Amino acid sequence: MPLYHKPPLTLSAQVTHLARKGMIVPDASAAENWLARVGLYRFKGYAHHFKTGGVYTGVRFEDVRLIMLLDDELKVHILRGLQIIEVAVRVQINEHLTHHYHEHWYADERVLPRKRRLAGRNITMLTNAHELSGRVYSEFMKSTEDAPSHYRRAYDAWLLPPGWMVTEIMSFGNWSRIYASLPPADQAAIAATFNIHPDTLKGWLRDLTVLRNMCAHQARVWNRVLSPAELYEPDPIRRPLAASSYRIHRPETSLAPRLYSMHHLLTQLGEWQWTSGARLVNRFRGFGPEHTGFKEGWESQVEWL
């Protein structure tokens, strides 16, 4: 296997490289300024779609720059919705478990055992009480926020905090794993508050955690193939969506069903305006509407209203 030997390029050489590969670059100075801001490697990730046989075909540098700006705008909008979803999910999980069990449910092996018997098999859970309580204690002791600091001053240092304090400590990914590890009856009760099947909510939380991390770390969302969800919508909704809103054969690998899951969860929370803002995906149409997974006119379908 050969060693990597491509040398680093100056900004001027980077622009020349793109032009030699067929990209239309009318303003080399403006192109250099943009590449100095975003980096050639990141830029080429967006430009790759327009490359055929190693050559860029009929694409302007400005086209790729516009896609990058639209993608950034879309990520900000997604994060705005996910912020609302994350807070609601962790509050609903804690509210249910605190009242159904007690305020230290996350340290209770009845709630979060290492293994659970499901469908006649012993299944290892994604998280468990021993692991989770250790993580909570570590994060809580490191926190410099007012509430944890007051709690440590007022009570014995070894006391674990109550669940409502934990909602401000754990990440979205942790809450996704907590939900997936709960007893089925508890999953069903929590999912009912969002009017969704518990297995669907489990898949959505996992996929939205990935989407959140992509957006937070400035990864590309446009024209990206995503890992398919195990169950991304209940069948009575999936069939009309697949017929009227989604373009590709396996829509679960595209952005579209992730945006539908956000639409459903947010409308259940009374956030009706978010979906209107999500229509900014239509502004990608000049570069190929299939790259977000939507058919033209998706926003007027009854599932999105």
C-alpha cells in the first residue's frame, strides 16, 4: 500500500488546483479568502458531488460556497429544534421515573440493570445503574454551576443528586441510551407523551443524537448518506411519506426522515413554526433536490401540516 505523499498547497495553489480540475473560478482573490476561512479539504467535501471522472463539470466556485452557507443555515435551524426536543425528552424521562420509582432512579438496578430478558434472551443494556451513577457523580462533582455547588455545600459530599439535577448534567446521547435501557412499560409511558410508538422513539433519539453531533461539530448535512434507522416512522405514517415526500428508495439514509421526526416531536410540544423554517431545504433545489431526500412539494403534504 503506497504512502500518502501529497504536499500542502498555498491558498493560491489551492485555487489553481480547483481551476485545473475544471471548476469555474472567476475571482481568484475571493476564492482564496473563502478557502482561508473554511479550508480546501472541507470545501472539496461539498464540491465532490459535481466531480465526474476526476473533473468538476460546469460548477462555479460560488455555487459550492452558496451550498456551504445554506448548509450552515440548515444546521443552525436543526440545532434550534433539537435544543427544544432534548430538554423535553430529559424532563419527561426524569418526571416519569422520579414519580414511578424515586428521585435516584438512575442508581437503581431495578430500573437500569446490566442485562434484561427480552424475547427469551438476556440482552446487555446500553447503560446501567452502576455505570450511570458513577458518571453522574463524576460530572456532578466537577460542575461549577450554582445548583451543584450549593448542593455539595448543603449535603454530605457523597450523596448523589436527585434526578431533576441530573437533567442538567447528562448529554443527549446519554438520555438516548437511558431511554433504550428502560423497562418496556416505562418506555411506553414516556413515548405516549410524544404520541409515538416506544420503538420509534428509541430509533429517533438515537438518530437525532447523531444528527445533533454532526451539526454541533459543523459536519456536512447536505448530500450525506446517513446510517439507516431501525424504525424511523410507524407504518401508517411511513407509507404516505414514502409516496409523497421522500425521493429515494431508502429514505431512512437521508436527512428527510430525521426532519420528519423533529417535526412530529416539536408539534407534539406545541412548536408549530419550526417546520415552516425547515422549508429552507428547498433552497438547495438548484443543486439537486434529491440531496436532502425530499420530493418537490413535500411541505404541502398532510403529514407535515
